[in-house]
Amino acid sequence: MGLLSILRKLKSAPDQEVRILLLGLDNAGKTTLLKQLASEDISHITPTQGFNIKSVQSQGFKLNVWDIGGQRKIRPYWRNYFENTDVLELAELLDEEKLSGVPVLIFANKQDLLTAAPASEIAEGLNLHTIRDRVWQIQSCSALTGEGVQVSDTVMCN
């Protein structure tokens, strides 16, 4: 099951808009991932100061992606973006009441590096197998090369 499968479960008509909140630590590759989804140039990316918003049309869905900066000083403000979120991309936020039941997508980014941990190892380290109150998935990818970024890719899921 990939992101496309989750989107189909969430929205009865594919022409509906989906809001995706893209959260993660500083330098995790969030903006590069967003630019890959939008088929944009990734050669000049700078750290996100605040947030980026981009609408991406993919597989009949309009994805409104909010890329929120990951610097430690910005993280307390993440909760301001929780309402009306359709897809969550950071397992650490599972206990937030406003995000109850929201599916979780974790990109295991930087898989192009020899030192990258495989998605299965990351899933084990995050204890994803214990998540029972929502759909979750982990996607191996490289935002730099674009591999594993497309919404139709398959991943492991509970």
C-alpha cells in the first residue's frame, strides 16, 4: 500500500484536495522531497525558515503540502498546523489529540547514502508495529534522486 492507496481511502473522489503536513528534523530532506514531488529543480535548496506550501497534482489528487521547518526553535509551533491535516509524516506526534486517527507516512530518506538505515530497521526502531489506532507506512526514498518519492510506490504497512 502506498500513499495513493491511503489517499483513496481518505477521499471518496480523487479530485478532492488533500492536505499533507510534512514534518521532520532539520536537514532531513523535507524540502527536497517536496520539490521532487512537484518535479522542480533540487539543485539549490536552502534550509526552510518557517514553512513552504506547494500544491501538487498527482494521480488525480491535488496534494496541498505544508513543508514546515525542522529547526529546534520552530518545532514548538508545529502544532499550529495540525488542524485539517489529512496525512501526518512524523510518528513522534501520534499522541496529539488534534491528529487522532490521522494516517502516518514516514519517508526513510537519504537511501542513496551507503550509511542509510533500511526502512525496516527504522520501522523497528520507531516501534511502528505497535501503532494500532491508525494506518501507517514507511517509504524508502531518496529525495535527491527522486527514487521512492512518487505517490504510487508500494511500501510496508500495518
